[in-house]
Amino acid sequence: MSATDKTAHSESIALRAFSVLEQVARASGPLSLDELTVALALPKPSVFRIANLLRDADLLSREPASKRYTVGPRLAAFAVDLWRSDTMRQQWHRALEDAVAAIGESCNLTLLEGDKVLYLDRVETNHPLRLHLEAGTRVPLHCTASGKLFLGAMTKDAVKRLLGPEPYERFTPKTLTSLKALQADLARVRKTGIGTHDSELFADSVAIAVPVLGRSGEIVAAVAMHAPSSRASLATCMGYADALRQAASKIAATLSPIGSAAAQPKAVRSQRAPAKPG
């Protein structure tokens, strides 16, 4: 093989590896080898070999029981670093500042990271009574506004696999600890496109979250607001949804030319999980 052929071969492998990462990152849950093979239209042995190389590099992880591939710790860390790049971060922060100015309560930008919600950025209200949560904080999915928004984009089986066995951890008397109760709440989230929190993780706290949508209408992040329930009700928070959607639209516009047009859905677009995803 000539040097030119070797270079072309290496580039081909690199692009195929990137395609595998792209498929896994975009999926609403873990993917099987067969699903990856079909999606990529590549020979199964080639996909298996590339996926295992990526797993050895911690770019992908493989579930022990199902053998499905999901985002690995190294890839997740890289993604967060990209999201935190200075240019976009400044624009996102300004969008949150505008929302806080309009709402008068703390607002934050969150991501789905594994089975947790990651606080990517946050702007605090000037009110002395407020909930302090710094960027980098991770909170559960089943009892937070952003978490329910992310779960609402998944199938019931995907939610069940991601959250693990019941009962879910209880933080307050209002925490939903069963899949049945949570699914009833997620049905409302899918209908309204708004995730809610009503003193389920923290007592005396209410919150709502709206989606930041990607190019294909998938939820890539969430914009949320928090307030003490002694100062605001959940109904009051619902009145801030438009201001949050404006912030989400501004953030989505930094991700793609058509992002802003897709950032204000009437309801959450359910992401169908492939034959087993989570």
C-alpha cells in the first residue's frame, strides 16, 4: 500500500469512527451493534471493531447487561468543554441574563449527562432569598424540571432503563418515587413542552424548564428558572415560559442557522428510542 493509500485509509477509518460517535451521541438512548450497523450502512465487523476501539479509549461505554453502546466519560467531558467554549458561553450567559431581567428569578442552562442533569451555566436573581446552585452542579432527573423535560423526550422503556429500579430516591414528601407516577407527570410534560418541579428535590422550591432544540428538533439542552415557593407558585412560573423560550431560542440560534425557528415548540417532540434505547 502506498503512502497516499495509507493516508486515505486512515482518513476513512477516522471518518467512520466519527460517524459511530455521532450516531451514539444523537440517539435518545444506548444503541445495539445491529442498530449502529444499519444506521451507518457499514459491515458489521467494521462497526464492531471501531466501536470497541472507541470504547477502549473511553469515548464510548457499553452496558454490561444489554451490550449496548452509549456515550463514554471521555466523550461526555469533551462535549461539555465544547459547550463551555468562550464565544458561545458569552452568548448563552447573556440570554440567561435577559431572562432573569424579565422574570426576576434565577435561570440556568442545563444538559443531560448520563442519568443526571448538569448545570452548565446559571444567573442568579438579586433577591436575597434564593436557591444557590453553581455551574457544574449535577441533580437527579426524576425530580427536577429539566430532568423531566429530558425524560419526556424518551420512551417509557428508555426512562425505565435510565432511572433503574424503583423506588427512586426520595428527597422531599413530594418526590415522585414510582415509574407510574412519574410517567403520568411526563405525559403532561410531553403535552405542554414544559418540565416542572414542585418542591420535589428541594423543599420550598418551584421551577419550570423549556427545551433548547437542535437542527432536527431534538432536545439538546434546557433553560429553566427557579424560585422559592414562598415567593412564587408553579402557576406563577408558568407565566414565565415565554421569557424562557426567548432565551432558549437565542441559545439555539448559536447552534445552527435554523435553531431559533425550532426552539419554541408547542410540546416536547418525543424522541423514539431505537428497539431498546434508554
